[in-house]
Amino acid sequence: MSIHKVIIDTDPGMDDAAAILMALASPELEVLGLTIIAGNVSLNDTVRNACKLVALSGRRDISVHAGAAGPLVREQVFGKYAKIGSFSDELVRAGDVVPSREDAVHFIVRSARAASDAGEKITLCAIGPMTNIALALVQHPDVVRGIGQIVSMGGAFTALGHRTPWAEFNVYADPHAAEIVFQSGVPLVIMPLDMTFQALVTAEHFEQFRSGGAAGVALCNLFSTFDRSDVHRFGRPGGPIHDATTIAWLIRPDLFTGVKAFVGVQITGLTMGYTYADFYKKMGRAANATVMTDVDDAGFINLLIERIALYGHADLDTKTLGGPKS
Ligand code: RIB
Ligand code: CA
């Protein structure tokens, strides 16, 4: 089993919660830490939510690093569920994890340089607006030597947007950052709405999270409280858990189908945040990304449920869950 060294850059966020808990229970991933961005909700709330999730996971080895409070250039926008704010104690129990004094960009840069010095590379798992990652790439260009790939939940290429008719939220919230990341030259794997909309998680599914102890119950609480379904749009019950697809891909890439293409972001005008992919090679530009177009939705959902269930095995300590091996 190959182990991915991963930093998860995240704006928790319910689907971020699923991704984080899935990652922290998966031995295929060595999660170096969480870097936090404003997005679904404000930075204060995303940091609080991330700390609660780390406490819930029992992974005392995981650090939380606060990052940018807003986008690089555009005015700040928040997610559709911005009213969630901080996860209430009723939904996600209070914990005692506090953020590190080291900020997100510094942590990304230090981790990438350490990996490079060791002849290794890390994976950045971008499941929020990409401001932190863009800042790291622009302020410290040498970091690319230690970053093997960026796996990003973002964009909409054949699907219409959802935060606006033309844009997916993570890109819409900071299109300039997304374009910096897209054109950085770092190998890029993108999980767009085109694919995440195929895997709809229903109440029957998230009731199964309850077998995952306190972590699973909290995840079920979140998904039961905030309805993500949209039968009008999707034609069937259930809602996407966008961010968890990035973790599932790292664990089981065989569940996904992707196409290499040149991708970019519109950063001006009314449709700022629109993303395009040159699937038919009209632009003469070399592909800069692998865009995931299809997912085995049942396989993905079963993997998510299986990994959340691990939190319910009282005999499993955090090391078994995926923590550093002694
Ligand atoms: O468009 C979906 C993305 O926006 C997800 O990452 C969700 O958490 C929000 O950040
Ligand atoms: Ca997110």
C-alpha cells in the first residue's frame, strides 16, 4: 500500500467534514495537517469547525493551521450554507483542540520543503477556495519541488455551476487563486461538479454513518440537519458530498474516470469564476490537469461509509485509524 503524505486545505463545511473524517480514518493517507480557509463560512468558524472535527476523530497528532480570511482580489462571498457558521455542540460535540500558532501558508511551505529535502513529495488536497495554496505558490515558488500533486474539488466544465449559473463555489469564491493553481505547472487532479453530482448521498446512506461512533453520529447529525438534496436539479433524492471524492480518489483511484485537458478560469467580468476545459484540444495548449468525469457512485459511497464506520471500532486506536505508525 502506497502512503500519500497529504495536507488538506479546507473550509469546513459539511462535505469537508466527511472528507476530513474519511481521511483521518484511512491508513493510505498520512495527513500532515489541516490548513484552513474561509469559504463555506468565515475563517473563525472554519477554524473552530476544523478543531472540532480533529477532536472528534481522536487524532491528537493532527495540527490545524489558520489561513487566509478572504480571497486575493474579489469581494468575499460565502457558501450556500453560510448560516451554519460554527457547528453547534448539539451537532458536533465540543472538543479541546486549538489551532497551531503556525499559519497555513507557512505550514504548507515548511512541509513541502521538508518533503523535497527528504526526496519526497506531498499531496495538497484542496477542498475549499484555493487562496492559501495560491499564496504559497506565489510567495515561495520553490515549494513546487516538494508538491507532487494538487487534488482539487472545484470547477464545473460540462455541468452548470451551482453557486451561480456559471461557477462552482470554491473557484467562484477566489477565481484568481484558482487560476494561479491551475496554471502553476503542479500536476493537477480536479473533481468538478460534472462528477460530484453523480454521487448523491441519501438519508439511508448517512444513517449508516451512525455505526461510526461519535464521529459517525456527528456526521449523520450534520447531513440530517442541513438538507443537500435537490430533486429538481438531480432528478432523484440525495445530495453530493463533493469534497470526500478527493479523499476517495487518493484511496481508490479505480473508482474514477478522468480525462487530461487544459483547464482555466475566467477571472474578469460577469461570469468570473467560470471554468473551462479544452477536452477537444482546440486551444493548442498542453493539458495541465486530469479532470474526473465519472465516478462509480456506489463504490465511492460504500467506501465513505466503510471508513466512517472505523470510528466505531472501539478496539481501533488512532494509530490503526491511520495515525503515524510508532
Ligand atoms: O462547490 C462545492 C465546494 O464548495 C465544496 O468544497 C463545499 O465544501 C464548498 O466549499
Ligand atoms: Ca469545502
